[in-house]
Amino acid sequence: MPMISFNGIHLSFILDWFFIFSVAIITVPINLISPFERQFSIEDETISHPYKEEESFSIFGLIILVIGIPILIMTLYHICHRELKYSFHQALMGYFVSIILAILVTSIMKVSVGRYRPDFISRCNVNVTKVEEEYKLYNISKQINFGPRNLYNTTICSNTNKFVINEGRKSFPSGHTSFAFSSLTFTSLFLAGKLHLYDGNYIFWKLLVVIVPNLLAMYIALTRISDYRHHWEDVLVGAIIGIAFSLISYFYYFPFLNSSEPYKPLQGRLKKYNIFQELSTKSLPLFKDKDNEDYITLSLLDDENKQSK
């Protein structure tokens, strides 16, 4: 099979990957920014839960689970179907676009909102002496029990570990959740397209296979609440962000699931650079027909391997 020469389509792919990596790099300094400083009450029960150092899913474990499994699934599928070029490339590109955009938006929102995690008071380790000093600074009636008199910032924290304190101020939205749903929802859509889920046959095992990745994402999201890392609103918004970008990214590269060929990536760029036209005129001679001396040929673009004279 003739190789497609290095031309405009390759340069366009390189440009796409350049921007994907650029966005990924941008998220690093964003996460290093100190979050917005909000005031809080030391009597707020919603941020008074215990701080657990061990999480159900660490960052490393989450990466192995949420990135390793989807890439393995996509790789094995394309190896089995011998589609290691355009289809595999588009699947990987759409997958990473979904993740990168979700992480970028989540990171910006975290540092902009600065919401305290449910375990923030425990992280803070409140210095009672500083609380009393700041309380006395307000020259207002003792009968007033609201306003600045009962609100403080991180200056009353005795914990000197700035990383722990800053991380305690990044509750909204849940990064684990948006990351998990952006990855695993894309995987569910990928499986739905490859398995022809909406072909009208209503085969239950296909539906079960398709929803498993999303069930895993849901479980990861729920552990963020049980670990006292996030409020339920943080997890809900994180899930919405992840699902939204997975939908945008998947259908940017693949057709709708009810289309006639949901397993094929959109061919627009191939048509733009005349890749189909380049290959469609070429065929391989297989054998010679003894009756009419014509060669039986096989088209290079014939996916169903149908022979034609």
C-alpha cells in the first residue's frame, strides 16, 4: 500500500498536537497561583470535617486508572482491527483534547473562586490567640453576632505548610471529578461508536460495556465527598465540566452515534488534503482471468475487500 507523503495534513496534525501540549503546559503555572482569599467562620460545620492524608484515589493512582485504561482500550481495539493510522490518531487526539480542556477550565475556576474544602478547619489548625486578637479589633456591639466579627482569613492558621493550606482553598470545582468524567465519558462514547450501540438491535451487553467507564467516574466522584475533599456541589459541577468537554471533543472528531457509520472518524481533513483522491485511483492486480485475459484487482480503499474487474 503506498505511503502518503509528508504534506499539509501531517503539518496540520503537528500543529494540533503543539496546541494541545501548549494548553497542558499553561495549566501548570495556573495551579501554582494562590487561590482567591475568602473569609470563613471557624464555626462553619461544612468546613470542619477531619483532614485525611490518605485519599481513596491519589493523583498517581488516578492517572494510571483514568488515562491508562482508556488508552489501553483504544490501542487494543485499533490493533485488533488493524487501524493504527488515521482512526487511532483521531481517537487519541479527541481524547486528550477532552482532558486538557476540562483540566484547564477546572484549574482556572479553582483559583478564581477559592472555596474552602470540607476539611479546611482541620488543615488550618486555628490559632485561638490570633482569633481573640482579631475579634477585639472590631469596635462594635457584642450583641451583633454577624459580619466581620465572626469572619476570618488564613492569617489565623497556625499550619505553616502553605501547600496544604492552598490546596484546602481549591474545593470548587472537583478536579478529580472533571478529570475522570472527561476521560471516561469519552471512553464510553468511543465504545458506543465502535460497538454500534444505536444500531436498533438493543443488545444489553453492549449497553453494559458502554456505561462501565461512566460508573467508574461516578465512583471516583463519590469518594471525593466521602474523603471530605469536596462538597457535593463541587463534584456536581466537576462532573458537568468533564461530561461537557468529552461530548464536545468526541463529536468534533467522530459522527453521532446514530449515524450509519458511527465507528469511523470524520473524514473532513482527509478530503481537504485530497488523500482519498490520491489513493482511489490506485489498485493492486491480484490474478489474471483466463477467460477474458483481464486482471482482477483490489481497490486500496475498499474496506470490505470486495473484488472488482
